[in-house]
Amino acid sequence: MKKISIIHRQSFIPGVVILVFLLSVSIAHAQEIQLHFPHFAGQAYDWKIFQGQKEVTVRSDKIAQDGKVTLIMPDAYQDYRGMTRWLLKKGGGLDMIYTGKEFFVECLSEHPGPENIIYTGNLENDYLAAQGNHQRTILDKLGAVNHMLQVYPPEEDLYQVVLKEQGNLRLQFEQTQAVRAKSQALYMRPGFHRLWILPGG
């Protein structure tokens, strides 16, 4: 009897090891996107991916009452890499790059925007968001410079200084656009990655 129980234990241990390994591989394969948008608790949403010009809804659900959402790519689309869109049915939403890695997005404001949507664990989204913020800063400066050029007459010394700054800012903007375009080409169609999609957008 003792010999039989020893044989059963020895054959049981490799089976447990294989089962644990398969479970760990399965868990590692199912990467999660964690979202926290407490001001939108209870709202219905769709999570979409893009295949060519076609939108595919991979999940539809509601935001939990604590404002949290866990997005897991379905098995049929596990190899997908590219742009995704989390779209609230009442309006608004978020463009995100999906790389198959886990990351976290949080916004504690009831008015989401570039300044208060925070990505953690996704360098691609961080980088493109930073580039977008840099472009907005340049455009704000260009707006101020253009206003000054309307106020000062061309014969004043300050006009020439401001005119030169306008040229520098335009060059900076073109350079950031070129860098951003190269990054976007890896994952997106043109015009994507608005940090927060306004209702009707």
C-alpha cells in the first residue's frame, strides 16, 4: 500500500507543475489595461480596434461604480498591436496605443484633457502625449507672437525680433510634427491619438 501511494504522489507532482506553468503562461498572455475615471462611473462604453478602415468592437460594458475598468483583449485579437478607442456611449472617449503590455490610465477630473489624463506603464502613449503637449505650447507661443506682429509696426526694432521668433517657432513646430508623424506611423492612422475625444468627435 505504501508503494502505491508513493507512485501516485510522484506522478501527481509533475502534473501540478505543468498546470501551474500553463496557468502562469495564460495569465501573462492576457495583458490588462486598467482605467480609472471616477466621474464617469456607471456609463456604458465600447472598446474598439481598427483593421484597415474598419472599426471592430471587442468589448462593450459599463464603468464600475468606483470608476474602474479592466480591459483585456479577447483571445481572437491577442496578436493585435495598434490604435484602440475606448468610447463612452454618452459621448467622449480615449484613444490609446495597444502594445500587448499592461498599463494604467487615470483621470480624476470631470473634464478630461491633456493636463489631467495620466498614463502609467506605457511609454508609447506617454511619448505621444508629451509630443502633443509640446506642440500645443509652441502653438500658444505662435499665437502670442502673431498678435505682437499685428500690434507693432514693421519699422520698430521689436517687430524684427518678434518676426525672427515667429520663424524659429514655425521651424520647431514642423520638426515636432515630423517626429510625431514617424511615431504615429507605427501604430495609427492620421489624426488619431486625441487624448480625450469630445462628444460627437
